[in-house]
Amino acid sequence: GVLRLVICRQAFAHHQKLLFSAYFTRTLRREIDVIVELIAEIASQTRDPRFVPILASRLTSSGISPAERTAAIERLVQIGGSEATELLVRVFDSLTPMQQEPVLGHLWREDPARALPLAEKLVSTATAVLPPPKKPAPPSSCSEA
């Protein structure tokens, strides 16, 4: 009786600790997710260069949606400065043409010498994937009498 009661209490205490640990871990993960989202929200509303590393991690994350990636690019363009510019140049080739457009606009303002080669590369790539232009139709042979 007494021994069984002691064993049951110890088992209950052990399981209670495990449950608390699991609950604490899940709660902590949720709180961290909320904090990261809050930081991203603050970063999306400021031009503070201290947010460039946070936006860089969002930009290079594999689990980020195209819309979030585009938002991070736009925020980096708005922040500007050398750190944001370096990051945008570094990831330029991995961006979609729609994402490259604001980056090129930013580079034309901040560093035109670096923008030109990227723009030329983008144009040559676009030309390579476009079908050749259609030949114009021959003029009509109808004559007026």
C-alpha cells in the first residue's frame, strides 16, 4: 500500500515534470515565433540599418514565401546604405525579374557603376529566353484602280 503510493507519487511527479517541460518548450517556441514576427514587422516600418541583418536572414531563408521575400527586398531598398546594397547585389541573381526591378532602381541611385553590368546581364538573359521576333507580314498586293 504505502510503497505503491510512494511509487505512484514519484511517477506522477516525473510525468508532471515532463509535461511541464513539453508545455514550456512549446510555449517558448510560440513566444519566439511571435517575437521574430514582431521584429520583422518593426523592420518593415523603419529605415534603421540595424535591421539589415534581420532582413538578410529573411531573404536567404528557404521557408520564406515569395511575398515575404519581395517585402524584405523592398524594405532593404528603402533602408539603403552600403550594407543593404551589398546584400542586394549578392542575392541579385537568385531573385525573380520582378524582384530584381526595385533592386536595379536602387542601384541606379546608389551605385550606377554596379547597376550597369547587372542590367546588361538581365537584358541579355531576357533576350536569350524570348522567342525571336516574328517577321512582318508582306504588304498587301491590292492596288487601287
